[in-house]
Amino acid sequence: MKENTMKKKLIFCVCIVLCAVICMSTIPFSAFTFDCDVKVTSATVLVANLNTDTFVYEKNSNRARYMSYLSGIMTYIVARSNVSDLSTKVPIKKDVLDSIDQPDNSLDIYTGKTLTLKDLCHYILLTDSVDACYVLADYVSGGNIDDFVALMNKKAVELSCTKTKFSSPACVNNSSQYTTCKDMYKIIKCALDTPDYTDIASTPSYIPYGYKSKKLAIGNTNSLIRANSPYYFKHVKNGKYAQDDISKGNIVAVSEYSDVKYVCIIFGAQRNSEHNAFTETKQLLTWAYTQLGNKQLFAKDTVLQSVTANTVWGETSIDLVTSDDVIRTLPADYDETKIK
């Protein structure tokens, strides 16, 4: 018993020594500030590098805003977490449509019929369909919309969203439904890991399964991914746009160029002669791709430093080694060899 106790004490002492040595020997990587010359008029903005989790541009990014129809992204996440088969047929019930406070009537023509989960997800991510959000929430929750909203809020907590609250599957302008750019960043990262989100959110146009009429085509409201739009930006791969009279223009746009991924999140873009939500997204992403870069500072298993620790059994040499490639987002013209 004594011997075991002594071993435990020795191990504990060694751990304390090693922690102290490591803490004293490492030099923290200082955060860079990035000079952006884009004139931004939108209320709140966040541009983040998805590869390195680096926020390269922020404007009021932690200020709460009405999320408008962007709430549909969380509706999608929760729905897909509960229904895995996209071919699942969902009934379009008249009583559900009639219960919506602010219906958009997009599903009226399907009343009494069915749409697949895939159809409804396209309505949610490509358009501002309040009807689709409610129909899907009703189906997933077994008729209890409040239970579905509770799942949305539960997921927000799981994602560590500290300034986000949902009060309905598709509430537009309600003081009890809000988020921030920083919280939306966490939500969109979750969405990107959710099955089929990228494929659906990148679709320019979609016709519901089993309905061949082009008149029923669902057009993506995100002009950045429509090749025939004056706002088209080929590096934007997916995302969602939402616009209303109170919250103005709002967008989440995910882009990729040369294996570097960025997301631009904007709330409260004014709509003037040029559509600011789209033009400012293009300008900010162009700036990020031309002025910044992801640079490898150290390769995996690089020995950064060797230190000597005095242990109870004598001196021991300890190598401080990188557990993975160390990649950081830096100004394109920065000499990374200066970093220690």
C-alpha cells in the first residue's frame, strides 16, 4: 500500500513539473489584425476563414439582430437530425398552413398532397418559405410545433450560441427570435456538417420530385450562386439569403478558392441601387482571397524546443512537438519565417 501511494505521489509531482516547464517554455501566437479597405455599410458583419477558424473581418459581430428567414438553417439542421431519408413523404396539411401567422402561401397548391423531405428542404434553404418550415416542423415533432422550437433552442445551446433564441420555425421579425454573426458562424459550421446541406444550398433552381412543370420550379434567392445574375460570384458555393422590410438584407455565403474556404455573414444590408448584401459579400471575399493566405508555420511532428526537467529520478529531456500541421491565416505578404 505504501509503495502504491509513493508511486502516485511521484507521478503527480512529475506531472506538475512537466506542466510548469511546458507553460513557461511556449510562446503564444499573437493574433493578427487585418487591414480591410472595403467600405462596409451593413449593420453587422463577420468574415471567417473556415480552414483556420480565423475571424478576418468583424463589424458589430456580437450584436443581436433579427435573423429573418435565416432561421431556416437551424430548421434544416434539426429536421435532418430527426429524419435521415430525403425521400420521406411529408403530407401538406391544410390545418397546419392555416395555423401560420404570416404564411407565404408557397405550398397552397400542394394542399392535401405530399412533398418529399428533399422538396421541403429545398424550399427552406433556397427561398423564404415560412410554410415549408412549419410543415416540416409539424411533421418532425408529431404535431407539436413548440417541441420542435425547443429542439432548435437546445441545438443552439449545444453549439454554444450565447445570444441566439428561437420562438418559431420561421419567425421573421420578432424580438424573441434573434442571433448574432458570431453565433450564426457556429450554426453554419454545424449546417455544413449536416447531410446534404451543401448540395441543397448550392442549387440554383429545383423542381419538386414528381412534378414536371417548370412553373413549379424553386429559384434560389441567393443571387451570388446564380450564373445569370449580375451579382454572380463563382467562388461562392452555397449559402442562404433573406430579405424583409425590417431586418433588411441578410446573407450567409460560403466560398471556396484554391482549397481555402471562407464564410461571409451579413445582417442589415441596405438595398440601394446596388444590392449591398451581395456586393459587400463579393468585395469582402475578394479582399480576403487576394490579401490573405493560409500559411503553414510548422509541419506535424516538428520539434519546436527541447527542455530539461528536473525529476525525482534525475534530469529528463522533453521535446515539445507539434501534434498536427500548424496553419494560420496571415496577410499574403507576411514573412512567416519571422514567427517563433
